[in-house]
Amino acid sequence: MVKIVCPSCGGAKTGYRIACGDRGCRTGEITCDFCKGEGQVSSEASERWHRGDALRKARVERGLTLSEQAAILGVAPKALNDVEFGRRRLEELVDVGALRCEGIVPVAGEK
Ligand SMILES: [Zn+2]
């Protein structure tokens, strides 16, 4: 299987998040959630990530929240979140062809 640089962390294998507690906020290093710290993913996973990213950007451009978009698609917000972060394929949840005709799913970037 072809391995390419993780699109989520750019091959850094880690990401940062801000953890806030009683003693204030500090930046913590976390293992990249998408490649599980490998820095590389399969080409299939990378394509899935980019499609989720495009879907998320299209949603933001339309001014929709995750919950609103999920309601339009008729899926659970959690499931849509998984799709936007490349953890699931939209095809698993809905009939993408029909949505594309209605302009809900971006066509740009499709092969
Ligand atoms: Zn990564």
C-alpha cells in the first residue's frame, strides 16, 4: 500500500492542544489523531481526509454549523464529524450522488 505524508499533521506525528486546569492553561503535545503518530497514512486515507476537509470548508462557507449540516444530510452530528475529519466516508452514511445534484456535497476535488 502506498504511504504518503499525513495531511492532518503534515508528517509531524504530533499536534498541540491547549489544556486548561486550576493552574491556568498550557500547551500540551498530543499524538496526531489521524495517523496515530505514524506521520504517514495510506493514499486512500489521505484522499478521505481531503474530501472531509473540502466538505467542512464548504459547510463553513454556507454558514452552517455541524448540527445544521447533519440535519440537512439526515445523519448524526457525530457521524458527520467523523466524515469531516476523515475517519469515515460520506458514502457510508448517505447517497452522495443525490446530494451532489443538490449542491450539498462539493464536486471540486473529485477524481
Ligand atoms: Zn498525522
